[in-house]
Amino acid sequence: MSQEKVDRYKEQKANRKEIIKKEKQEKAVRRGIGILVAAVCVVWLGYSVVDWVNRPDTSQAQINLDAYYDYVNGMGGEG
């Protein structure tokens, strides 16, 4: 092994505890962010489903067309 590799190995060995601690912290942060994103997605999906279920039924809307029919019938007599 070259002297550079030996020095690098000794430095890594000396700082191994700090390196492992830092890696664990980074892993915990990534896990926390992942859980947060997943929770936001679940809440958003649940809210969308509840909103969709509780939406009022608009399939039978009633429209009063009496004024339109009076107008159309009135146009036929003028011609």
C-alpha cells in the first residue's frame, strides 16, 4: 500500500465514530423527511376522498326556462 492509502486509512479509523454518527444522523433526517412526505400524501388523499364523497349531487339540477320559451314563442308571431 502506498503511504497515502495508509494515512487515509488511519485518518478514517481515527474518525470512524464521528463518521458513523454523522451517517446515522443523515439517515434519520432522510427517514423523517420520507415519513413527512408520506404523511402529507396520505392526508391529502384522505381529504380528497372525503371532499369527493361529501360533494352535493348536481345530476338533477332544475332550470326554469319559462322566460326563454315566452321569448321564442313571441318571436314566431312577429314574422
